[in-house]
Amino acid sequence: MIQSIICNMPRRLLSPALVLSVAALISGCAGPAGGGLTAIGIESQYADVLSQIAGPYAGVRAIETNPNTDPHEFEATPSVARAIASASLVVENGLGYDPWAGRILAAAPNARRQVINVQRLLGLPVTANPHVWYNPRTMPAVASAVAAALSRLRPAHSAYFQAQVRRFDASLEPWRRALAAFKRRHAGTPVAVTEPVADELLEAAGCTILTPYSLQIAIMNGLDPAPQDVAAEEALLREHRVKVLVYNRQVTNPLTTSFLELARRSGIPVVGVYETLPAGYHYQSWMQAELAALEHAVSRGASTETLGPGAGHP
């Protein structure tokens, strides 16, 4: 009876503590039928890579999928807890970005479950920028780890998984070439940002980020930045010290909106970036689209505040 009530509880009543209770009682809720291999990417970009490597040999699900909401505010529901607890393979970000997933996994132990924590995979300190998927080195490492985990779960298909990794790596080459070309043409381009979402992409492209990092972190963590940091950001835009404002489309508040409006009034082009995979994109096409938007901003002064529909091909 108690298990039935928890399994059907409305999301608004589900506290973080209750998520752990749901996971602990997971056997009392109906799970997905069948005994097939299930894989979960907590963030949709990881689920996309999982799907590309696993092919037909796993059912893949993403948990955080809405590109119009703040992933930092995600709250797990009982159905999410059930799905994670019953999965054969889970990819989580770490770095404090999705800590609720780790709590669910800890409350529903499974000796055969494969878990890839990207922070641990990359050997990053807890203070690192959590938006690691914008670093060109991250997803190749994730793809390789996914193939290794899938091979442990389905050894008969190991050759297929390794072949998919090679295909995935090759499909990133146009993005790598575009990054190198941008860096040759525009090295040192000064930019402002609202958060450190795409900082690693900007750094790989050779840009110089002038926004105080303390302001970026404060906004990311939902804190009030220091007045001097706000004044410094406003001066960057008002005095045209930067060529572009890189704006997190998934986290908006009065302060970030004021930066966006000041950039528009000042004629500073804006590039909108996302924390989860936009609809219609694969990871590769998403990264290429973000870089193309940056190129248009720097070369033509053109804003791309929202990415258009994706082509749907890796």
C-alpha cells in the first residue's frame, strides 16, 4: 500500500529525501517489461552518445531533456528513480551537476550495473566547470568508456561497439577542423558570457573570456554576484570591449535579461547556448551549430539567440 502511494505521488510532493525512499522501495513499483539491456544518460547529450555507440543493442533513455529549463533545478520523480535503478548502464555528469542521480544509484545497488561518472572518468576536481561536454576532449572519452561498459554487458557485440566508437570519433572531425580554423582567424577574440556553460568551447576556439569568473559562478549557482562584477560586465557590453555575448538560454533571471538587453542596445551580437541537447540535434551537429553561431557573430555581427531546427544527423 505504501509503495503504491509513493509510486503514484505527484511530483510537487516529491522531496530529495523521498527520492531516496522511492529508490529504496524500487522493487515495489512496476518497472519496464522485458529483460533487455537499458542505458540511461542523465543529460540528453550523454544519452545521444549512448545511443550512437549502443545501436540496436540497448534501449536508451535521457532524463534531463528540456532545453527550455534549468537543469540545475531538476527534481527526480518516482518514475525517474525506477528507471535509473533498473538500468544496466548509467552515464552521469558529476561535478555537482546531477547529485540526485548518485543518491538514487546508491540507494538501489546493483553489482552488474555499469556507471560512468564523467567527472571521475576525466579525473576532474570538484571545482571544475561542470559543463564538460563543450570540451572537445570529453565526448570521445565518454564514447570509449561507454563501449567498454557495453562490452562488459554484451561481450558478443564488443566489435560492434568499438567500431561505433571509431565512427563517432571520425564524425567529430569536421567540428575539430572548424575549431582550428576559427582559432586561426579569430584568436584572442574578446567575449562576454553570462555563465561558464560554453567556456570550454570558447577556450578551444581561442577566444578570451573577459567576464569575471566570480560573476559566472554566482549566476550559475543562483547567487547574487558582487556589484563590482555586475558593473564590470555592463562596461564590457556598453563600451564595446567584447565582440559577442554568449548567453545561457536555459537560465534566465532579471540580471541575465538585463545583460541581454544591454547587448542588444549596444549592438553586441548574442549567441545563445544550451545545457541540454536541443531538439533535432545529435551531439556533433549541436556543437557545430554553436560554433557556426559564434563564427557568424564574430565575422558578421549576427546574433543567433536560438538554434533553429536540427538536421537530425550525426
